[in-house]
Amino acid sequence: MLTQRKEDILRIIIGEYVATAMPVASESIARKHPLGVSAATIRNEMVDLEEEGYINQPYHSAGRIPSDKGYRYYIKSLMEDAELPLAEQHLIRHQFHQVENDVEEWIRLAATVLSHMVQNVAIVTLPKPIQSRFRHLELISLQEFLALLILVLKEAKLKQQMLTLIEAASQAELGAIANKLNAAYLGLTALEIWGMGLKLSPIEEQVTTTTLGIMQAEDRQEYEEPYVNGLRRIFSQPEFSTPEKIRGIMEVLEEKNFLKAILSQALVGEGICVVVGRENREDAMRHCSVIVSRYGIPGQLSGAIGVVGPTRMQYERAISAVRCLTSIMNELLSELYG
């Protein structure tokens, strides 16, 4: 645990470095901040902070910059109390209530608003049902032994799959099969369908098995592909001035395992989670921090909302913004589906 003076100095170094991206010297702290001690005393405290791993000296004769450990210590003091001013919260809520009751529009707006607020990359995923539920099935004959299976799940998600039939079937026969299964499976989960024990013909059993496979694959997918807003903002930061760092971040953001690499690592518990610098598994993200939270309706829908930026970010602002947007999305979804 740091002394109050060391904690004050660490906060000042983080604040100055976030604002300027320049190392902070003891003389500068003594001149700008009334700590009631000399520059020499501040310098000695900074030596202790460096020895304890909270700050680094990037090169000889330079001032100090925060380390990942320093940011982590600072973040712990913010997690409970960081809130946006009420006037700003009301303004953001007003923007959402101007939009139709359309979840995708809410997601786009959340990403846009969040990126603008924190001047970094915002990530918002569509809310995903905890368990997909059957809504409607269509079977379209393409050839004597070939059909297109169109499956609509709850929340209007549509899935399509080609189906090589085990025996020939006309469009009329496929229509009858679809009608029977639609009446039997409406509103059910994959587990509930599997446990029904419905008497089925060979083709009906084949269609059901394929439908269950689609639903189970959907249930295994933890998050939808995200809306990403604000790439140009992160690339305007001095930390990403080299082509190599830009390329590394772009590769992570564009890869299909993006959610697994970032969101799945961060969302290991409830509430807001912050992953700082080298805590990230991806090498390209070692100069970044991720602030992310789940939103949704407990037991029904779950999505993720978060910020990606350099470790030198305004954590209080970012944590407050993610907390506010999470609360708004929770409220909107509860009103729509609750």
C-alpha cells in the first residue's frame, strides 16, 4: 500500500502523462502542484515508486511515466466511484430515446457515442440470447434430393443451410414437414426439442438433427461480431505512430478470433473489467488497455460494450462512459423484452 504522498505523486504523473504523452519530471510536479514539499523530496518519492514498479524512466535523464502496475493501482481507486456528471448522462439517454425501438440502431449509436466520449475505439456487440429459441423453419426444394433449410431463431436471426436429403421429396412434401415441425418446436430451445421424443419420419428426423446442430452452434458462440467505431482516433495517438504498431492492432481487430482474444479474456466476471497493457494475451495489444462490461437481461440476453485504447488513456472518463452506456442498454432491453 502506498503512502498518501506517493499516491498523490503517482496520480499526478498519470494525469500529466495522459494529457501530454511526455515523461513527467519532479521539478514540473513541484512547480505545478502544491504538495508542500521540495522537488528533491518529490524526486526521492519517485525513486521509491520506480523501485516498487509503479513508474518507469524511458531513457536516462528523462522524467517518469506510469507502468502497467501504476495504472492498475490507479484504476482500483476509480472502479467504485467513477460516474459521468448527471447532466451528461441525461443528454446521452435523450439521444437513445430519439431512436426507434431497434436494437441494431441502439448498438450503432452506443458505439458512436462511446467512441466520441473517450476519443478511442468503441466496441459494442449485439445482444445474444443465452439460449437460442426456435421460431420458424422453411424448406425450399432445389433438386429432387437437395433442399435449402431456412431457420429463423428468436430475435429474428436467420440461418440457412443446404441439405442433401436422404430420400427424394417434392416441395409439397417439404412444406408439410416444415409445418409439422413449426407447430411442434415453436419457442423451444435445442435441449427442449431434443427431449421431446416426437415421432418423426426419416426426413423429419434429418431436418430436426440439422436444425439442432445450427441452434447448438449458435449457443456455443459467446458473442456476436462487434460494431467497431473510432479506429482513426486510436491511430492518431502517438503510441501508434509506427506502421508496425498500426498493422498489429488492425490485424487483431480484423481477425475472426477478435472476440475471443479481447472480450472473452476481459469478461471473466460481473461488472466492468479493465485489462491493462501486458495483461493482454495478444502481443499487438501490449500497448493497449481494454475496458469492457456485459450488458443485457440476466438469464435471457447478453452483449458486451467496451473501449480499446492506449494504456495512456483517461481511465476515469472511459470507465464512467462504459458504466453509463451499460446501464442505458440494460434499461432499453428490459423495456423492449422485459
